[in-house]
Amino acid sequence: IKNGWFTESNDLWPGQRTSLEIEEILYEGRSEFQNIMVLKSKSRGRILILDGIIQCTEHDEFSYQEMISFLPLCAHPNPKKVLIVGGGDGGVAREIAKHPLVEEIIQVEIDAKVVEVSKKYLPFMAEGFRSPKMKLKICDGFEYMRRHQMEFDVIVTDSSDPIGPAVNLFTESYFQLLKRALKSNGIICSQAGTVWVGIEHAKTTIDNCKKHFNVVKYALASVPTYPTGQIGFLLGSLDEGNVLDEPKNVFDENESKEMGLRYYNEDVHRSAFVLPNFVRRVFQF
Ligand code: AAT
């Protein structure tokens, strides 16, 4: 933070920075795993920052949290039991708990301090932890996965970028563990970077996933405060017949309003998988 502006810079997106004007530092501290900051910005509400990287801002988090949750949930005919890996702010849990077919949510977050800070300073996201469907476990997602088999309908990996504790969550062995932890028609969805810078990282993650999943697709959403203003999601299905881009359960406008959906709808679902030529060519879709 310098002269009232926070600047995000990282080697994953070299040569560019995102800056937001700050009104107040609400929290700053260190956990066992990372540096944690909550700032109040002038134009984007409150911001959660881990190791200098923006995880979400109050004004645009709904785009990311709805899409990473409802793309896999609605691609599945009957998502009863869901696992979330990461997502310490609670935003993904908040979204998944809204789905009427979901009965049970297990969340595995590595850092208890992120949860504690989010409950205090980001209550509009942390409300996810209050759902009666929710069970929160504090441990490494990779380690948790080793101990679970044939258990989940959907697994959402709401992970930090591939640095620090999240590196493992993009590897081939992680996708192998995900496959084992899923039921036979299970679906996964992972945060998978941006196509505008470092597209080769997304390509590597897709290739790792393709080694273990029959259907692999990539979907796009816009999130103005993430690097390049855009983020992609990797979806994988064990069921060969599931094309993933066709929602199985749909919500009409009234239901969407009641659920507080501001970004996701069935047309957005289909269109998210439509990729520009340069992306298709790199991913070989
Ligand atoms: N909900 C949007 C914000 C995130 S949060 C990513 C979370 O993943 C953090 O809470 C972090 O502590 C957790 N995490 C990291 N590694 C692991 C692990 N190995 N096991 C479990 N949880 C982990 C994502 C932001 C994306 C940013 C895009 N630039």
C-alpha cells in the first residue's frame, strides 16, 4: 500500500498490476500459511488479500462464486453431496447451500485464520458457514482427498493461484485423487486462471485433468478485479455422456431472484463454454 493505493503484482502475470484506492486497513496479520489483509476500498467495497493477491472484492465476488458453484451443480442431474476445497471466505459455501438439491456440504480449508478473519470482516460471504448443510474441516485439501473414495457428486476447488499451499491443487496426482473421491457420475470444477496471460498454465492444468476425466471443458467469467478482468474454470466429468455445457436443472427468473443469483442463469451457463479461436487452438478443444 502506497499513497492510499493497494497494488497487486505477481510473476504469474508479469508486466501488469492492478491498483485499488484504499480508505482503510481493516485487518492485517500473518497465519501459519500466508499473509492476510482485509482492506476497505473506495470503489469495490471490502477486499480480501492473501500473500498480496486479491482473492475477492465485495462488489464483484458474486460473479466468481456463483459461476464456480452453479456451473458444476447445474451440470449434474442430482448434486446431493458436495465437497469444497479452499474457499476460506465462505462465498462458495454460501452459493452451494442455495441449490435446492444439495443436502450435504463438506468444506476443507487449509487456513483457519482466513475463516476467522472472513467471519469478522466479510460477513456477506462468511454467511456460507452458517448453513445447516455445512461441515467445515481445517486441513490440506490434497491430504483430505487421499482419505476419501466414491463419496461426492460434485467437488469444487476454490483454490488460490498455484503458489504456496495451493501448488498441489493443479497437479495430475490431484486430479487422480479427485476422480477417486467422486461417485461414478461425478463432476469437478476448479479455478483455472486466465486465458489472457499465462494461458500455458491453464493448458497444463487441463492436460493434467484430461488424463483422468472423460469429459473436460473450460468456461469463462468476467471478474473486473482479477488479473485481466477475467477468470476461467475447468470442469471435468466422469460420465462420458455428460456434455457439461447443458444445464440439467434450471431456475426461472423468480427462483433466481429468490436465490439472490446476480450473474448465473441458464443462458450464461451455455455461453460460458463458448471459447474464442485462440483459446480453442491452445486447449485443442
Ligand atoms: N472465494 C474466492 C477466493 C479464493 S480463496 C482460496 C482459498 O484456498 C484460501 O482461503 C486459501 O487459504 C485456500 N487454500 C490454498 N491452498 C489450499 C490447500 N492446499 N487446501 C485447502 N485450502 C487451500 C480463490 C481466489 C482466486 C484468485 C485468482 N487470482
